[in-house]
Amino acid sequence: MDRVRWITHQGKQILFLDLTNCTAQEVIQSVNEVQRIVTTQPINSVRTLSDLNGAQFSRDAVTRIKEVAVFDRPHVSREALVGADSLPQVFYDALKTFSRREFPRFKTREEAMDWLVTR
């Protein structure tokens, strides 16, 4: 399964990160791929959607997510999370603080995609 891929919603490109039921090591591998892709895109051009349902998060995985969020910040115009309940609140708060970004949470992928393309 290709965990990091471009999808189209209402004519807009979204980089989709499918972390459903991933181990912590798979999370790290996937966010490394996100960084590789996002940092090659123009500044302020990428919309991202991450589905965290059932994913496992270790301290190392969260640290890597925070690092990637900082590196790709200039390239990302909007991001959204689905299934953020899988991510412990303390890790979610640390991610927002460390990266100085907001990560809006949605119940479904459809809600998140609709929000991502509204501007």
C-alpha cells in the first residue's frame, strides 16, 4: 500500500498520508517520505491530509513528526488530521507547540478534504 500519495478533491491536489493501523516504525518511514515530497514543492502550495486512525506512536515517531512539520512548514498552505484520537493529547500539543502550526482535526476524511479546498 502506498501510504503517501497525491489525491484530487474538487479539482485540488492534496498530499494524503495514510497512517491507518501503522506501527510506530511505519509512521517514521511515512513521514520521511512526506518530507521528501513536500520540500520539493513550491512555497505555500501543498495541502496535506493525514489519517491517523489506529496508528501507533512512540516517542521517536512523534519527535520525527515534529521535525518534519518544521521542515515542511514553508511549503504547506493547509493541513488537516483525521483520527487524531489515536495521537495522545500530550503529543498533539507538543506537535503544535514545536512546529508553531495548527493541525485542525476532523471526524472524517470527507470533512477534512472539503475544508482543505475551501480557499
